[in-house]
Amino acid sequence: SRFAFGQSLQLADVPRRGITEISPAQLTSAEQFKMKIKLLAVAKKTGNQLFSLVGPAAIPAAEPLAHVNGVQNAIAVQSDALGETTYTGPGAGAAPTANSILSDLLATGDDIVKGNCGREFNNYRQSAAAQPLTAVPQQYLVTVEGERPLITASIADLFQQQTVGPNYWSGLTSVISRSTLEKLLHTLGKNGAKVSYLPIANSWQPAPQK
């Protein structure tokens, strides 16, 4: 956020979810929909709003971020001039970590010698209101584990695709609001089944603030 938009975000501004609750059924259903589940950190600026999210998301297998594995890290940048560009490199291990530490120390020493301490991280700055990316309309991968749920016509209309496994049912929604998602999860979980969801990366549809 600071690098791209010149604006810091407070911890309380960023919705956060971990990966500990990701189930085998979610991993399998994502594969069936030709997707991969990855842990993402997202910052997206629309108008005078800055949306953010940290958490797992399902990524279509055709996208470069879906193929980042092991110690590799990647960042995807959407820009007006170049469209989407992706940069990858090792993010763990002895040599990459040592390289990053030495680079930071050298940069700090250079700033001290040149009297650059306290300068702006990014001179490009436009004030934007922090907003949770979880609140905007988007697509979801919804998984119900245990007894197969009763899918009524009104529920089926929310899904583009569905799949069934040995002990789960899963569906890929169209773009829906957060309130519609919450109602859907409540309906599918009425019989006590475990219901989980993941956002679909790059399906976020934030509307410019009027």
C-alpha cells in the first residue's frame, strides 16, 4: 500500500484470515474448478477508496499467481500503462533472508550518511479512505462438508457451477454481495453441516464512492 499508493494502512483497517481452517474438501473442490488456493495480501485503489485484504483465496489456474509454490513469493501489479505484470523470487531460506537484511542495512546506512532520514517512503500520495475488500460484491467458492445440502431453485440461481465429492458439496457463485453470502451460508448450514467459503481472486467489484 505504501509503495503503490503512498499510504499506510493500520492493522485494524485490514481484514485478516489465516490458512489453518482450510480443509481437504476445499482444496479438492478448488482443483475440480481448476483453481488453486493461495494466501494473498491485496491492496486495490478505486477512486478515493483503498480496499485491502489478507487471507486465502481461490485463484484460477490460468493466472500466474496460481503457480507460485514453495519458498517463492510473487507480486502482481495492475497498472494503466502495462496492464497486469507479475514479479516472482525466493522469499525464504538462508541466502534470500541474508540478502534482504544486508540490503536494508546498506540502505539505512546510505540514508544516514546522506542525511535522508525521515524522507517519504513514496512521494506519490493521494488520500484515500481505507475500506475492507471483504465487503464488496465478489465471487465465492462455497463448500458444505457432511450431508449433501438441499439445493433449491433460489439457491441454485446464485451458483455458476457445482460439484459433489464423497463427503462434500461445493459451488462457485456468481458475483454476490456480502449480505447475500451471509444469508446463503446460514441457509446451507441449517442442518449443522460445516459450511466454508473462499473469495475468488480478482472477482472483487468495488464501486467508486459517489
